[in-house]
Amino acid sequence: MPNMSKTKVPMPVQEPDVRNRNFSEVALGYTEDMAVEEAERCINCKHKPCVAGCPVNVAIPEFIALVHERKFEEAYYKILETNALPAVCGRVCPQESQCEQVCVRGKLGEPVGIGHLERFVADWYMKNVHKLIKPAAPNGHKAAVVGSGPAGLICAADLAKLGYDVTVFEAFHATGGVLVYGIPEFRLPKNIVNHEIDNLRELGVKLKTNMIIGRAFTIDELFEQGYEAVFIGTGAGLPSFMNIPGENFNAVYSANEYLTRVNLMRSYDETYDTPIMKSRAVAVIGGGNVAMDAARCAKRLGAETVYIVYRRSEVEMPARIEEVHHAKEEGIIFKTLTNPVRITGNERGYVNGMECVEMELGEPDASGRRRPVEKKGSEFMMDVDTVIVAIGTSPNPLIRTTTPGLETNKYGGLVVEDTTNMTSRKGVFAGGDAVTGAATVILAMGAGKKAAKAMDEYIRGVIPADS
């Protein structure tokens, strides 16, 4: 009989006042019995809307049924058929707005905890199974992937499964892209990312670090080296700023720089000599997941007071509900309907305050959200010594400026054909944040899958080279 409980089996977590002082993972994961109990809530409905709601089309009811039968290894292989990064997705994918949003059980209660179950299956396999993944038989063709973030990794994995000789070129000294430099250890442990990447190596994927395409090689030179198609998954690493007075003071960071120092360069670990501001009071400007990550990191690094400063109300915040909830539990103070207008500094050039104004919501703007309007005479000062700007990023211009014929939009994103993700250059495909601007890990993975399929068809001539 199905488990007809209207609520999910709760995910065990560290206590807020403990976890906000360490970088260990917040969520502790299901036990086997918890996973089976939650799997019993899935009624395996006829139309399977959850599969359609997943950007990489994981066979969700099928893997959950295997969990119900305690066939955890088989459940892992079922997920792996379409998703090469299950341990990552189980942790950072916004299931609440995708597969779980359309779950039938969610109509009369909470949806099935699909993300919790995916994470359990991947973690169980990592702990209990030690089988090498057999690479596919070579098909004699070569493909290149630029960028080792989620879009690039999935593209490389899918091509390798088809027998392609795949090389991934990564600009940083470590592979993983935003998974290693952007998402904190307490949300996504780096050993999890490294394990997923090791699986790609077992598939035969070659990974080359410290390779800045556009400098070490151009896209044209990759073709000259025998690669028959190239995927660009370089993300959106160029930070945006507010262009207000005082942004050049010391201790004003972009969220990208701050999180890279914390995550990739491990500034929280005293055995690493990575400089970072030892802050007393921090203002993080923005309302997305990146802002939550930066604020929660600042708290763990010892800041007494950390503010989220957001010009709209909490309802309009793009961050995941879970991330907002965790941030509040950890003592982050939310200053909504607040907009910075000036950062002040001392004679040494360091931040010593931030002037803000109160806002109110007016008519909807182009995004569909109500436009924030300044309240006259509402100026006030915030006592902070560090400011982190987390208002968005755009694609780095290096590849588009070194690759003739690549069409871009007004935001600097590469323009691609909808069904194939091919750019305006034949044989060059793209996906993820390099196309859309900053978005989610799972949407980038979906784009990487689509591009891999199209690259295979292009190399085999199914998509004519002159199309």
C-alpha cells in the first residue's frame, strides 16, 4: 500500500546555531528506512508529469520504485541513464519549481521528496558500490567541450557514452565550474563533485585544466586539431555592479570573487593562505541563491551581523525557499524593500558604512514583478564594514571576441538555435549560462544534453553542415 502521508519524511539537518559556525553540510541525508518510507509516497501515476518537469528527463517513478524495493544500486543506474550528476542534482536542483511542482501528491499535500531520494541513491552508491564504469566503444570521432561546469560535464558525459573521444578544457586549475567556485561546501561538498567528475574520467573523458580558450587556443584552432564539433559552456562569470559611489573601496566584493575565495580557494580553512576580509558587519546586495550563499558564508567566517539587502519584497526574491529559510534560521537579517545608494569609507580606503533608501512596490515591470520605487526622504545609514554585490553576472566576452562569426544578444549571451543549441558558427554549440545568463545548474545540464545530441547528429551528418 502507498504511504498516503501528506508530508514528506523530514530531512535531518544540523542545528542552526551549530551549522552557522562550520562549513560541514547542512542537510545530513536520509537513512535507508527514511528513503523507503518516502518512496512509498509515490503512487506511480499514469502520466508521470514529474519526468516532463525534469530538464534532463530522469525516469523518476522508475527509480523511486526501485528505492521502494530497496534496490538502491539499480535505482542509481536508472538515474544515470539520463543524469550524470545525480549527487549534485539531489542537493542543488530546485525541485520545488520543476519535478516536485507538478507531482500529483502535491495537490493535496507535499509532493514526493524527489530531490531527497535522488541524493540518497547517489550517496548510497558512492558509499557502498565500487565498480568501475566501462567506457563505450570508440566511434572514431573527436569533440571538444569548453568549460567544466554543469553544462559542459553533462555534454561531455553524453558524448562519451556514444563513443566520442571527448576533451574538456577548463580555465581554472580545478574542474567543476560553478559547482566548485560558486556553491559553498555546506550546500555541496567538493568531494561529491570530485566523485561525479571521476565517473566522467572512467567514461574516457579527458579533462585539461588551466586552459583558457581564446588565449591558449582559439575555437578555430580546436577545429584545426581535429575536433569535429565544439561545445561552449563557459558560464556567466562576469560580475555586475550597481555603479553607485564607493564601490571602489576596499572590502567591496563581487559575490563571484567572494565565493571563489571561500569555496575554491578555501579561505575558511586556516591551512590555506587565502586572504579575505575578517568582517564584523556585512551587507549582501541581492536576493538570489548567490546572495544567500555569500551571506551564509560571511556568517560562518565570523561576522557578527550579516544583512541581505534587497530592493523588492521577500515574495519577489528569486532564491529558493529552502535557502531563504536556512539563512533566516542561521541568523541572517533580511532588509527587504531597501536599496543602496552610496558606500562610504574611511581614510584608509576601507568600507565603514552604506547609505540606503526605503522602497515601495509600484506597477509590474518587464519581468512581471512589481517595480520598486524609492520613498522620498527615507535615507538611512547601515553600519557595515564589508559589502558583497550579488545582483547578477553575464558571460565573459573572451570567446565571442576571439571567435569570428559568433552572434550574441545584447547581454553578451551566445545566440543558439532552439532545437539544436548550435550557434551562428557551424559546428559550434553552446548552452547554460553562456547562453541564458546566470540560471540554475539543472537548466544548464538540460542544455548540455540537448547540445550533445545535436553534436552527435551534426558529426554523423544527420544535421547537414550547410543547414
